Amino acid sequence: MDKKALFINKTSDWTKKFLSALKSAGWRVEVSPSGMKGVGLAQTNSFNLIIVGDEISDMNPLVVIKNLAGAPSAFFVPIFSLQEIRDNLKNGKEKFVVL
């Protein structure tokens, strides 16, 4: 199965490491620093996973998640916030991130 992820967040050192880990696990990752562009990508493409960061150039991350949840192409697609992933890593829940 071809695993495709959409990562909506500005690029930083931490996100580069996270993206590298996803790619090493066999995921094809599309990145958008723009919430509006990310929502558009989710509406016109199929993804198995969508991750919304807390550093988005043009929208509040919660607004992005709300818009994604209403996109027909994102129906039944897991949507995680980057903050949620960071919190789980800090609390020793690495398996949460292994996809």
C-alpha cells in the first residue's frame, strides 16, 4: 500500500526530523506551510494521514483542522496536531508516532 501523508506546518529543524522519520518509514509526504493550501490539497488529493502543525503561515491550526474535518476527501483520515505528537513523545509514548 502506498502511504501518503499531508503535513501542514512551516519548516523547522524539528519538523525536518519528523518528516525524515515519516519518509524512512515508507511514507510519501506532501508539505504545505499554508493552512489554506493544505486544506485545498486535502480536498483534491487522497491522504492516509494528515498532520497539522502549530506553526502555519496564514490560519489558526484549529481552523485548519475544522476545515479539514469538513472536507469529503478527508473523511475517515486520521488528523493529528503536531503539539499532540510532541506531548506524547515527551511523555514516552513513542509508539503513538510510529505509523
